[in-house]
Amino acid sequence: MQLEMTAHQRARKFRAVNRATAIQTQADAAFRKASDMAAHIPLGQPILVGHHSESRDRRYRSRIHSTMIKGCELQKAASRLTSAAASAGHAIMSDDPEAIAALSAKLKQLEDAQARMKAANKLVKKKDVDGLRNLGFSDRTIANLLEPDFCGRVGFPSYATSNNNANIRRIRERIAFLQQQAVAPVMKPIVGDGWTISEDAEDNRIHIAFDRAHDDAMHAKLRSAGFKWSPTRNAYVRLRNPAAIWAAKRVVGLSESACQAPSDSDRESVSA
């Protein structure tokens, strides 16, 4: 069963496609510019070493090379965004408001597949072809299941059920974490000298807002700690979790004791 793409995923896909198109346009422009620049050099013309034009020619050729490299980098970025757009309907992001429902549907798929593989392996041992057909397997798949592999094994290999079981555990852990996050109390805002750290449960983000300009060093620290600038929120943000709270405190220079996990007295109820 194919999971239906959520509104959040459609928006993510739309942004990725638009961004990929824009970057691809820039890449094409860089390639055209490099080609046009190279066209001014006669075919096979070497650098005239010792000639008065040598240094100028070297700089010109260097610009051609740099422009071509820029085009290649933009091309790679566009490809990554295109891949991200293609996978938007499959990946389930934790900040998606429908993430728990989507993960629950995916968990059911994995659990059903696990039960089906286990049932199939029991029938394979009995060589029960009719039973395998009743499970919905095609004759071609049944023939493959009954055919021993290079080690003489039949049915679904143990690594298939083990890997699927590991995915089941992973999805269950993600659901449990998101459910815990949904009802977790919200940290009271921490106000410092020119900054405020706050936790937005509805937005599922940790915010760091500054009331005055900060230098490049602070910007680098924020980026290194996983925070990104959000113009719509007028703050640096990161996905809401205990690690993000800890990182926010470290970025603004709070003491080690203040960087511990917030206690219940530091938080207020989501419903308050």
C-alpha cells in the first residue's frame, strides 16, 4: 500500500522542485558563460610563455575554469534537490504534523510484511504451494521461494526478516518519541543579554531570537549547532528535542550546569 503524500510533503516537494529548477538555470548560465569565454581562445592555442600576454591569458583561462567549476557545483546541488523532491512522498519528517499517523501506517505495513514472511517460511518448509497462493504470492514468487539459494536455503532469508524487524523497532521508537514530544511540557523562555531561547510546541522548534545584531562568529556557532535562520520566525530554529535545548544553551554561552536537561520547574504545561 502506497502512503498518500501529506500536505506538508507536497509543500516540501514543491519547494525542492522550484529550488532545483532555479539552481539548474544558474548552472546552465555558468556553463554557457564558460563556453562563450572559451570560444574567444583559438582552438589549440597554447599559453605563450614569456609573451606579454601570458599573465593576462592565464587569468582569463583561470576564470573559465572557475566558471565551469561553479556550474558543476550548481549542477550537483540541483541534482540533490531533485532527488529530495522525488523522495518527498516517501520520507516521513518528524516536523510533519501528520508524522505519527504516517509512521503508524508505515509500521502496520512492516508488521504485516513480517507476519507474511514468517507464515510463508512455514509453508515453504511444508512445500505447501496452495497455502502460499492463499497468502497472495504469485507462482513466480513461489517458485523463487522454493528454489534453494547458493547456501541451500529456501524461503525468505533470515536477514530479510531481521532487517524488517529492525525497521519495526525503529519506527516504534520514533512514534513513542513523537508522542512523548506532543505532550511534553514546554520550557519557559530563557532571556539573556540580547537573546532569548524559547520552545514552540506547535511549531515543533527551538527558537533563538536576538534583539540586536550579532557577529559572524556567533552565526558560525549557530550553524555548527544545527540552527538555521528563519525569516518568517525572525529567529534561528532547530527541530524541538532535548539535544536542541542543550545546544541552544551552549551557543549563547550558558554555564555547564545551565546546559543540563530542563527540570519540571523550568517547564510549563503545553495546555497551560
